[in-house]
Amino acid sequence: MSRKTAQISAPVKNLLSSLISSKTRVKLLVRFFLNPQTRSYLRELAKEFDVSTNAVREELNRLTQTHLLKSEKCGRQVYYMANTEHSLFPELRSIVQKVMGIDQVIDGIVHRLGNLEKAYLIDEYAEGKDTGIIDVLLVGDIDRYHLNDLTRKTERYINRKIRSLVLTRTEFLNFRKAFAKHPHLLIWQALPNGRGPGDEGK
């Protein structure tokens, strides 16, 4: 990892909280913009954030009024989700990924592994829940010693633990049915030329 990346990682972690005074609003942006497929309703969010439903409702209303979030009624529940068509969606998602340390995971680990085919966030982080432990599924023929070394270095910069599950392509194919039941988010995939997004020019 470059010295430049290390220098910017600390202030970036507090970027959202510096720009936005409401902690609940920050949590909502992280919850919905890390994985745009995430859907959740008022009481579920209030319980998760350990705040009143009124506090969450106020922030949900603010975000829906600005069209950053959209809502959908399903039975008695109103589900909220990121509005991926909003002009600020790409920028906000990029900021959230930096805040959560995902960009450092991609830059510090994924881009530096050898025969990697796919990389997924799984479980809590795939749902936008910042628990402090990032679970990653890596598919390919990977040097585990090199992975452990890269993981330790990256953890220092993002102030979070990283747990990696490594599977070969065959193991992953056999694991697909069980994997589909877990929350997951594809964060990197090799291109046909063996490189991945962001590798151009390397």
C-alpha cells in the first residue's frame, strides 16, 4: 500500500461524520449506499441503531425528500433503499466505501493477490453494517501466506479486522447454494485478460 494511501485513510474514515452532524443519517447512508440492494424498514433500523423510531423516521424523511432514498410499501411495512438513479449516487457510494475501508481492502489486498477470480463482501458488511470485522470471500488460487501479510498491513490503515474465506473455483461452485443464502456483495472480478477493474496501466 502506498504512503499516499496511508496518509489519506485516517481523515477519510471520519469524512461523513465531519460533513454530516446527524449520526443516524450517517448510519443510514452507510446502510443503504454500500450495497444498493439493501432494503430495510423503520423499526428494524431503529433497533439496529439503538435509537428511537422518531429519530430514524425524521432522517428517513429527509433522505426521501431529497430523493437519495426511495421507499416501497410491502404489506404493512414501508421498505427503504438507495435511489441508484440519483445524480449523487456514484459519489456517495464512493465516499461510503472509503469510510468503511472497502477501497483499502481492494487496493491493499485484492489488487495484490495473484490468481484471484472474484472477491465478495459477505454477511454484515454486505448489508452495510459496520461491525468492525470485514468478512471477505476470495475465489481463486491464492497464496495464503501472502494474503495474511497483506491483511495485517491493511488492517492497520482501516482500523478494522479482516476475515478471509478462500475457495478455489471448484469449491466455490459447490458452495454456491449455501452462499446464495448469505448477504453478499461482489467488489471485484477478474476480466477476461486476467486483470480487474482499476488494474489498467499496472
